[in-house]
Amino acid sequence: MDLGGRAPPTGILLAAGAARRFGGDKLLVPLAGGTSVGQAACRAMHSALGHVVAVVRPGDDALASALAACGATIVHCPKAEDGIGASLACGVSATADAQGWVVALADMPWVAPATIRAVADAIAAGASLSAPYHRGQRGHPVGFASGHRESLLALAGDEGARALLEHAGASLVRIDVDDPGVLRDVDTPADLAER
């Protein structure tokens, strides 16, 4: 990735959810190729960005080990039970020197590395916010410039950064991609079926 001498954004992989709808630790469930859901998401992030921080629940040692094996730096979020906003704030806090962030969800293992790179490239080129769109629908991962640090650190609850994105207007750089993986996540065992 040529960033014109600028530091690339840091990847934050949010992997601290409770997976209540799935009925178990969905991030450790193997996909058709044998790689777990969480590892597939982590590998895509790592291949696209290099530096990835994975935010996990305290005590989730099996997941932490699996994601560390994919090259992620592990951050345990003591407030993970408070929701995705708290997990994102934890990841940003652990990467205070970052020049921006590309935030991905660990239950979205089908996002192409090229999509992740495109989101990162937009932030590195000066965008305030960036997100992939597939067939007109906004997906993940989402890029945030370092100017959003304080807003991200203030997040709590289960909304994540949705409000930031909904009020972004023209500051959100839209990246049209032919990547249905930006919209596809794993919430139930049925979501693992090949499409």
C-alpha cells in the first residue's frame, strides 16, 4: 500500500461480543476451509493493514490465542459487556498514537483484503471517514481519521459509532465495492452456510 509516506491506519478488530444469538463462541467455529470465523476476519485485516489490534473479553483465552496466532495484538476490554461502543473505545485507547483506524467486526469473515485496503487508503489520503458500499448499502469495515479520537473514546453501549456515521454527511468517503462480504456477518449457525 503506497501511502505517500503517511502512516497507515491501525486495524481494530472487534471480537468482544457475547454471541448470544449464536448460542456459543461463533468466532471459534470453523468455516468451510477449516479457518475459524474470527481468524478469517483477522487474517484479512492483517494482510491488508499489517498492524491489527483485536479487542476481546477478559478471560476469553482461546479466542485471544487464535487471534494472536494471526498476528493481532490482543487488548482485553474490561467493559466489553457494556457493548460494542465500549469495545471500540477500548481499542482506540490502546492505540492512542494511531494516525487513524479501520474498524472491522470479527464476525464478518468474508470481507476481501482489497476492500479493507481501500478503506485504509481513503483515510491515509485525508478522508475523515470512509466506508465500503455494496449495491448501495453501507458495510464494514469503517475508517476513522485520528480527528475522531475523542468521539470514539467517548463511545459506550451497543450502538458503536453508528451515530457518527449517520451524521457524517459529505465527510464520509463512499467506496463502492463488488464485495458482498462487507454486508455478511455471522449471527446464527445458519449464517455459516455457503452462498
